[in-house]
Amino acid sequence: QAAPRSTPFKLTTREPGRRRVPGDFTIAVLPDTQQYTAAHRGGKPEMLVAQIEWVLDNRVRRNIVYLTTEGDISNDGNKYPVQWHRATNAFFRLDDPKRTGLPDGLPWSAVVGNHDTHHGGTILFNAFLGTNHFAGRSYYGGHYGTNNDNHYDLFHAGGQDFIVLALTMGAGSNPKLMRWANVVLRAHAHRQAIVVTHSMLAPAAWPRPAPWTKEGPPIFHALTNNPNLFLMLCGHRHGEGRRQEARGNGQYIHVLLSDYQRYTNGGNGFMRLLEFSPRRQIIRVKTFSPWTGQWTTNPDGYFTLAWPQRRNVPR
């Protein structure tokens, strides 16, 4: 395995960017957490706890409405249950009505990565993060088949309705699964759609468009005809990258990669914040570590995306 790389970020302890305006809201994104749950490559379980605690402490002030992982919650799948205990020790704090001030806790999604399937599939993933854990929560929309490998969530923020579709790695190679995904997106055509899956892009420095991984195009092309799809998120490949795919009428599908596990201390607690501003029609993307208290200022970790507001959306 490759040796950890030094963190290639320009760092500051002062948060970059303009102040938020009324109506802005935030989605927190936790890329591959496997080095934290495995206590590997300098990573510590406390780094994941720090990420979750920061989200909870800042939920109201930053209007954090949702959190998603990007797969590889664990490093060894079914081999070491302790990795899942470490993961849920952190993530289940999001479910606490008292901490969040929300009856069902903060809406969040657990996404399957390839490491989560090692040594026997998604047995432990579903034992700890299966349908039984999420069923009955107001934001949990449903799942494909009998497990939680592929599922979707629904939430409302900034005066708009959203759907987040979580797909397992390589989902595009399963025609039945892609048919289900399209049915779900079409059934919620009035909702702005985000797809999260483990692998879609390889790293590249902007403005070079990040190249697709082999798993990317099958998922993208299977779902791109849904006009409500505007954002796709992934991890897996070590680094950062993005690309935007034009769909006409000034609309784009933005595809974003973030994965810090091969950097210092298994990622040093870095995570993504997606700050949505309906009034300004932008998404500001920031990269931050609650563990170190540092923000990145490099153009691959701090940038702004156009987010034109949709009109006359059918319900």
C-alpha cells in the first residue's frame, strides 16, 4: 500500500468566504472514515467523534440540515466489528432528539463503500446501519430490496424539497437497481435530487475536469435524464476533483470527489461543508477539520458552484 502523503492543502484557522444570508443551509459530507474507525495510518476514532460533535454544536448556527457519508465507513467490512462500534458511537449521536432539537434527530445517510463489503458483503453494515435503524424516521424514504445498501432520504430546506439517493459502489452495473433509482427520482420529480455513491471520479486539479472511474459513467448516464438531478458526490479515490456536465438551459450536474484518508493521520478529520444559498443561487464548498480547527483555501477544497433555481417544477 502507498505511504500516507502530507496534506497538500493551503491551511488557515480563519474561515474563508462571505457571510451567510437568511435562507442559507448546509449539508455536511464525511468522506471515507475508514482510517478513523480502524485506528489506522495515524487515524483515531476520536477524529470521527470530533466531526460529529462539531456538526451537532454548529447545527443551528450554520443551519446544518443533513449529513451524508461517502462510503468506506469501515476499513475491513465484516472482519472487525469494533470498527462498526466505533462508527456508530459517533454517528448515532445524530439521532438524539435532545442534542439536535429534532424529533428524529438530524437526517443522515450511511453509504456503502467497497471496504464495507470486505470479508462477506454488507452483513455488518446492515447489522449496525440497516433498515431497522432508520425505518420510522420521518426523513427516511425507503430502500431497494431487503437491506439498506441502496436507499433514499427526503428533507426540506431553504423553502425547497430535496431527495438524496444513496447507491452502493458499482450500482450502475445492476440494471434492476438503476430502474428502481429512476423510478424513485421520477416519483419525486418536484424535489431537487442529490446522488451519493462511493466511486465516480478520480482526483484532478481544477480547472482540469476530474476523470471518471469505471463506476462513474454507468451511474451518471443511467440517471442523467432526470431533470431534478443536480449534484453527485463520491469518495473512494484519494484526493479531490470535480467536473460539471452541461444539460442545457444553463443547467449543470455537478460531480464532486473528496477523500482525505491518505493524507496526514488518515485524513486529520477533514470533511466537506456544502453551503447552499437559494437567494444567491450558489453552493459554496468548504473543507474543514474539526480535529485541527483548520480550513483549506486551495481551489480544489474551497470553491463556488452555480445553482440556478428551478421554475415550474411539477408536484
